[in-house]
Amino acid sequence: MLSKRYAWADRSRCVACGACANECPRGAVEILHGCFARMDAERCVGCGKCAAVCPADCITLLEREARV
Amino acid sequence: MKKTHWYDYLWIWAIIYFALGFFNILFAWLGMIDFLLPLGFAVFGGNKYFCNHLCGRGQLLARLGGKWKCSRNRPAPRWMASPWFRYGFLAFFLTMFGNMIFQTWLVAAGAASLREAIKLFWTIRVPWGWTYTAGLVPDWVAQFSFGFYSLMLTSLLLGLIVMVLYRPRTWCSFCPMGTMTQGVCRLKRMGKDGASEKENV
Ligand code: SF4
Ligand code: SF4
Ligand code: SF4
């Protein structure tokens, strides 16, 4: 079962510092080519730890589409 | 639990670096590592491995503000992570860096004499003479040490202030090294997929 929510980083604000990746208990964050953070939505459990430390405050927890 | 690596202790290096400058200013030169390594990773590797894993300063801020609870943990004002502020601060910082190199050159050329002081926030002069014995090295080598240490200490203090006021690593959102390395990485990925702002997924 996937969590209700998952983390998403806004690339127009992300500074690629990696604070989120260091915080994520699931290893769901990758800093893509030093440009932006990308969360693996499948792995993410929506705990929000990354969002709480992001210095640019650019991580949002999105609702997963309701699946049948 | 996440695995702990040797490099997770580099925050201790950050403390040692600043401590050494209180005893002998010439150790300031070691700070060049923190300038060249991140740029090396960005230019040759196209990554921010330094920021993501090796930066002692980032780790120190994360630890002080996180585990040791010295941060209010509030989101910083949005302009602080905006491109114009980040690049503006980078430009300002590089100008000040250039000015420091210029002062060093003046001393090397004999046009100015060595000043055994550090300058905080580019304005407050603090006597720092006890950390240097005149004549030990060429004057310009010492002048660079005082100038470079001033920049390092000023930026650390700025980092600590925004750490307390906002989130632990707020400094990282406009740190000149961070901005510069991300800029290099983006340039390197231009025109290639997987790292464009347009694929904001
Ligand atoms: S913490 Fe925020 S700014 Fe830093 S890499 Fe993660 S999403 Fe980007
Ligand atoms: S919400 Fe939790 S699991 Fe998902 S990326 Fe952030 S820290 Fe990792
Ligand atoms: S942004 Fe600056 S302080 Fe933060 S991890 Fe990178 S180099 Fe270190």
C-alpha cells in the first residue's frame, strides 16, 4: 500500500543542497546532476521530514491520485 | 536507520578550521580546499557531491540547528532562495573576494603594508595580530590569510544567524559556493534531459 501523500520538490526554487536527501529515512531522494532534488514517489512514504528541513522551502506533499 | 559514513563527521573539520585561525592565521589557507573541491566536483563531475556529502559547514549548521536545537525552524522569507538574491549575493561575494586578492597583490607589490587584522561583515576591523609572527612568511601570504579568514568567518557568522532565525541550513539557500556549483552543474546539463526546470515533475 502506498502512502496517501508523497513529496515533490519545486525545481524553480530547489538549490540542490541535499538537506532533504540527508534527512529522508527511505533514501527516496536523489540530487539530479547537481541541479535539483527528485523524490522517488514509489519509495516515498510522505513523512514530510525532507520538507521540514528544506532551506528553500520548496518541497510540497502532494496527494496521490485516488487509485481503484 | 541510515548508515553513517566517515564523511558525516566533517562538521568537526569546520570547527577545527575556525579554531586554528585563532592560533595561527596561516592555517586560513586550508580553507582553499573548501573552495576548490566543490568547484572540482561541479566542473569535472557535474554534481554537488561536496554540498550533498562533504561540506563541514553545512553539516555543522544542520547539526547545531537540528540535533542541538539552536534553530527556530521557521521557513525563511521567500526572497532568500530567489534567483536574483542568490546570484546577487554571489556577485557581491565574488567582488569582495576579488578585492581581497587585490589587497594581497598590493602587499606583494610593496604598495601597501600588511595589516594584522580581520574584517567582519566587510566593515568591522578586529585586531588579530597575536596569530602571526611578522616575517615568518612573505607578507602577502599572511595578508591573504587574514583576508581569507575574514571571508570565512563572516560567512560562518551569517550562516549561524540565519540558522537561528530560520531553518538549520538556510545559509545553503544562498551560499555563494552552493549557487556557483549548482550554476555550473546546470550549465553542464543544458540541452540534455533529466535536469531541466521545464520537466518540473
Ligand atoms: S532540501 Fe530543498 S533546496 Fe535542498 S536539495 Fe532538497 S529540495 Fe532542494
Ligand atoms: S516525505 Fe519522507 S520519505 Fe518522502 S522523500 Fe521526504 S523524507 Fe523521504
Ligand atoms: S551550500 Fe555552501 S554551506 Fe551549504 S553545503 Fe554547499 S558549500 Fe556547504
